[in-house]
Amino acid sequence: MKKIILTSLVIAMTLLMSSCKTTQKAVAEADKEVAAKSSKKKSKFKSYDKVITSEAITDEGLFKTHQVGEDFFYEIPNKMLDKDLLWVTRIAQIPSNLGGGYMNAGSKTNQQVVSWQRFQDKILLKVKSYSEVALDSTAAINNSVKVNNYEPTMYAFDIMAFDADSTATVIDVTKFFSTDVPSISGLSPGLRKAYKVRGLDKDRSFINSIKSFPENIEVKQDVTFTAAEPPSNGSVGSISMQVNQSMILLPKEPMQPRLYDPRVGFFTVNQIDYSSAALKADEKTYIRRWRLEPKDPEAYARGELVEPVKPIIYYLDPGTPESLKEYIKQGIEDWQKPFETAGFKNAIIARDAPTLEEDPEFSPEDIRYSVVRYVASTTRNAVGPSVSDPRSGEIIESDIIWYHNHLRSYRNRYLLETGAANPSARTLNTNAEEIGEMMRQVIAHEVGHALGFPHNMAASYAYNVEDYRDGDFTQKNGIAASLMDYARYNYIAQPGDENIRFVRQMGPYDHYATNWGYRVIPNATSPKQETKTLNDWIMEKAGDPKYKFGRQSSRFDPQSQTEAIGNDPIKASAYGIKNLKYVAKNLPEWTSDQTNNYDDLEELYGELLGVYSRYVGHVVTNVGGVNEDLKKPLQSGTVYSTVDKNTQKESVEWIQENVFDTPNWLVDKQILQNINPDGYFEVLRSVQTRHLNSLLSFDRIGRLINSETVDTDYYAAIDLLQDLRMGMFSRSTIDIYKRNLQRAFVDRLEYLMTTAPSRSDYNVAQSDVRALVRGELNTLQSTLLRKRNATTNKVDRYHYEDLLARVELILNPR
């Protein structure tokens, strides 16, 4: 029995072992099949050394970049996936006259936040937006923000390979940078349309270089577009340019933002926060500024001047003329004093660009460097753009653009606006030091933009008109309370005034605004915690015109006007025109008599008309003018107040005397008959008509009508129409210029009667406008009949008969 049991046990054990071997074999076979399938699945990815061969030229940095023959690859570390990067597209080399002269080497054509994301077997380049966010990332609404703001895909790349330990992904970027991708193109849709661009010529487009640095990657592309009407070299039928693509890693922790207050001028970034506890989406506006942090926070908190961890450094373009470098550097470093007011020393520094030997990889397009670009162009301009982190407003980089011919504009304006009181301005060969001082102040103005400051047009309204004739005052205070105003020259000072400063300079507002925007507020760990201190700083200066910010709103506010100085436009413009009369009389002696040709005389006479027109425009703004004084509700007074009636009436009278009564001093035969064969009467007509039409604009008349709703003693729309009609037809002897102006007046009344404005803040057809105009036309008919019957001059009689026919057609159209 035991033997039988033992035999059975042996048989069972044998069967079990046989079964195990069969199972193991089956498992092994299954593993081989899975491995084979897995191997087959992975076969779509090449091995690393098949893609990045031994011939590869590799650059280490933010990503490894590789060049293998004519192909370029990015090796993206997995840790860099889903990171925020700022992508900036700018022009590195440009054809002549692209963009009408207002584009240049260094011009930015786009900036955007991107991230690299893995999806299945592809790497996606996604464009991110921070305009709509949920700042509380734990809030449930955060998911809704994401699904309702899906990020567009700029490009999808096939994964080529992985590195040895699968911690980085290799993609081929050759096609991407050789394709016409609109969001990184150097040509906007507008330019493509203007030059009739048909497309990118791939045979003449290629990658010039790709360089990787610790925080950024710089790509240069040479691109050629076929174009039917290129801006230059038309026979080639194409536009060739070099475009630089910068991609820089944004800080993992964004800079703490500072909330914007409209009472202090700053450029801004906006976000709509859906995680706000308010009963609506909360719009947050942050100022744009550089990240300045004290090296020694304790010393800074004690009120000591402390250097920043990372100063703002501007390099001078290698193409900058040697004779101008000194003034450009001074203009940059003039901002050191306002930064000292904010507690920082050596916060902003000017340096020469490194030589090729010092740094062979330095490039003005490299986003790590801020550069003052000197542009060989006939354009007369200078600008100070910057790029910033949309999450916080932190300025990452900026370039100041100076166009070569801009100094000519300053020379001309210097002669025209100060020549009466300033003997050294009465020449075409302005003293080099004076030109240098002008350039210094322009550079400082543009640097101000790059630091985050917009124009402050109220700063020139801070000083009394008579102060501009006081040498001690002007030497101390300049001509505006801020360098960020458009106040270029002291055009008020008169011949005989002594020790006058004629050129603008830094002012008290610049120190105030720099402190408000850049001073670190200890122990404030959120934007909200800063608001009380920031408001206190504003209230300390409230009511002092030197610290007022005025938006660039010269359309209606006489306190905030471009190119104006002084707090009384009538008085200031009267002084300015008195000086222009002196200049006009002497202009040939200062120009053509010296050069023995009329080119400069013609140029300066044309600009003199422009200066005269600006002075007139400053007074026109008083009429229907509304003062804007930005305030918070707890401050006394209103934000908007109408210019008083007497000032408006006085302004219309001044315009009648200085513009509509023929300004014969502008019709100088010694000038006109040497620069033009004809058209003399048209020159003056165009200036007069411009201001007549401005006075009789729908928006100005609308503001006059609106004053009836808020004021008891006001200058009404009917007052303006009557004053203009009476002045136009009853004041002075009629001549060719007055006849032209009277026709322009009737034409403008027809415009007001018959035109449907494309933009208006009120319903013109249902307002008083056309009733008032119709009444004035009826009155004008009677006036014209009397004048026609009274005149013995045949030309004048024909003129009145023509006006009567025009008025009849307006009132009773066929």
C-alpha cells in the first residue's frame, strides 16, 4: 500500500514538474512576443547615435543644440517640458526702407510666452496666454479657465530619439525654422499686403546659426520672400532679411507684481483673475518695471543706498559714432539719481559693447543684452521699446533705437523755437556740445520708456509761463517737471532774457515716479499689502502740479498737451509766435545766405509752419476743453472739469487775431519766391483750415453741448458758432486768404449738416448740432446778401454770390 502511494506521489510530482516547465516555456514565449511587439513599437524612434552622429556640432546651454550637416536638432531635457519661456522675434538685418523707414535692425515683430509639451509621439510648441488666469491655482475655477482658454499649437515636432537615460528628447527643428510660420515671421500681414508678398522662397531661406546659452537660445534665420512690390531693389522681386529668434527661460517664481495706480504713469500688463472673491472676474493691472532687489536688504531697510543684485546694463551699439558715445552714456546714467531716490545706487550702467576678442559671441539681438541701437537711416525718430514677463510685468530686456537723422530734427527745432532769444541757435552748424546735450536728453527720455514710464504730458503745465523767462529758475528746474513730457525747448524766453536753459532735463516727477515704482516695500509679501504705502506716497504729493501725471490726451485736456510748455496756452503761444516772427524775418540770413543754396531754407520754412500750427493747436484745445485730474473717490473734487467760459471765449478771440486774420508775416516773399514757383496762397489756407475744422469738429461741439448739463455759466456751442461767423465775416479787410477761409467755413458747416460721423460719443442727428448749424446758415445768408450788395469789387461780389449759392444748396439740396 505504501509502495502504491509512493509511486502515485512520484507520478504526481513528475506531472507537476512537467506542467511547470510547460508554463515557464509559455511565459518565456509570451515575454518574447511582448518584447518583440515592444521593440517593434519603439522602432519608430531612432537610436540617439543614429540621429546625433559623431559629426554633430553640439552647443550646451538651456537645451543642447546640434548641427548635423545642414540639419539642426534640439535636445530638450524632460525637466524643461511645460516650462514658461519668452519668445521674442526681431529683425537682425533689414533691407532699405522696409516699413517706410520706421523698422530697423533690432525692431521686434512679436513676443509671446511658449512652452514645449509632450503629446504621445510628438513635442508640441504651445503659445501661452496670461491675460486670463486663476491666480489661486487650487480654486475649482482654475480648470474652467484652462478649458476655456485652450492654448494654440504653433508647431508639432516628431520625436526623433531619446538620450541614453531617456531624460531628454531630440527633435528636428530644421523644417520649423525654414518654414513661413506667421507668429515668428519678420513680416507682418500689413507689410505682406503692402509689398504684395507671395510667399517664402525656401531655396533662398536657411538657418544661419543656432546658439545655446544657460538661460536662452538664439537662432538667426536668413529668409527671402518673393514680392511683387518690394520696398527696395525692385528688380530682384524679393525681400531678404535676417531674423533673430530669442527664447529665454522665465523665472520659476515670477517677480512680485506691483498694482497699477493711474495717478502715476507706468506702462502696464493686464490679467483677468477668475479666482477672485468678487462677484465678477477681477481685472488686475500691474506696472511694468525691472526686477531690482537690494544686495543688502537690512541696510536698504535702514534707508541706506544699496546696489541691486542685478543692475540694469545698456550696451552701446558697435556702430555708434565715437563722437556721440559720451552723450549716450550720460543719458543712460542720468537715471542713476532717480534710482538713488528709490534707494539704489549704480542701478543703471552704460557700457561699450565688448569687442570680438573680448566676447566673440556677443550679439545685439541676444535677449540677454539691452542695447542702444544706432540705426543708419534717414528716419527722424528715437524709441525705447521693451519686452516683459506677462505674469508679473517684469521687464526682461529693452533696446533703445536711435535713428541717425534724428539730430537734424533737433537742430531745426532748436533754431526755430529758441533762435530769437538764443544767439547760439542761429546757425545750421550747431555747437557740438549743444547737440550732444540734446542727444543726451533724448536718450534719457527713451531710456525712461524702457524703464516703464509713458509720456507725462502734464509735467510741462506745472510751471508758470513767466518762469520760463527767469534764468535761475530754468537752470534749476528745466522746462518741465518730468523728462517724460514732450517739452523739447523753451520757446517762451524772449530776446534779452539772460542765463536761460533752453533744453529739457530730468525733473522732480521723475524721482517721484521712480521711487513709487521701484522702491522695495519691506515686509509686503503681496501686491495688496503694498497698496496703502503706495497710496500714502501719492497723497503726500497730491495737489502739487510738479507731481501730477497727465495722460497723452491732448484731444480735450489743455493741461496735458504734446509739445506745450507753461500753464497758460494763450500766453505761452503768444510768446512763441512772437519769437517765430523774429526767426522768419532772419531765416534766409541764417540759412541760404550761408550755404548759397535754398534747400535748408525750404526745409526750415516748412517746419516753421508746423511749429506755428502746434502753438495754435495748444490754444484750440482750450475751446471745448475739459481738464482731467486723476483722483480716487476719497479725494476732494471731480476728475473732469470744464475749462471756464472766459478762457474759452478769450481763446477763440486769440485764434481770430493770430490765425484767421491773415498772418501776413508767414507770407514772406524773400522765402516763398525762392523755394516754390506757385501755391503760396495754398500754404496758408491749409494751416488756417486745419484749425477751423478742428474747432468745428463733432467731438468739440459735443463737449460744448455737454457743458450745459454740468455747468451754470458755460461757453455754449451756439457761442462758438456765432463768434466764428462774426469774426470770419465782420473783422478785417477781405483778401485772397480771407476768401479761401470763408469758403472753408461754409464747407465745414455743410459737413456738420450732412455728414454721419464714423465715430462719435453722441447721436449727432438727434442732438442740437444741426439745428444750430441751420440757424447760423440762415443768418449767414442775410450777411452775405448785405456784403454782396455793398461791395464794388467784382472778385468780392462773385465770391459772395458763390457763397450764397453754396449756402442755398446746403439748406435746400436739389
